[in-house]
Amino acid sequence: MDDQTELEIQENKKPGAKQISLAAQIVSCVWIAGNTVLKGLGISKLEMTDIIYSGIAIAAIFTPVYFSIFLDKIKDIRLGGK
């Protein structure tokens, strides 16, 4: 019975900030790589700077999450962690 409730808890658990940020980083990489390939094949009419800047924008939206984690680590080191 306990195993079933633990399984239900895991199914209902929402993804955390780290998982969402990682997904955004992956989407950004795929966006840049995919559009670069399409540009090389002549299918995409986007400029390379537009492709790169839009990929950076996708990644930058989720950068504060990583920056916050980094600052928490520094705070733990300076003030003593849990």
C-alpha cells in the first residue's frame, strides 16, 4: 500500500525549476542547430544573427533560475550550509 502511494506522489509531482531550465537550454540549442541546418540547405530565410539572438533570448529567459541557484550556493558557503 505504501508503494502505491509513493508512486502516486511521484506521478503528481510537477517538474522543478532546474528541469524546466534544462529543457529551455535544450530547446535553445536545438533551435540554433536546426535553423542553422535549414539556413545551410537554403530552406530558411532567417539571418544567422537572428537565429543566434533568438536562441540566446530563449536561454536568457531561464538564466535567472541558474543565477539564483548559484547565489544560494555562495550564501550557503559563506553563512554555513544546512
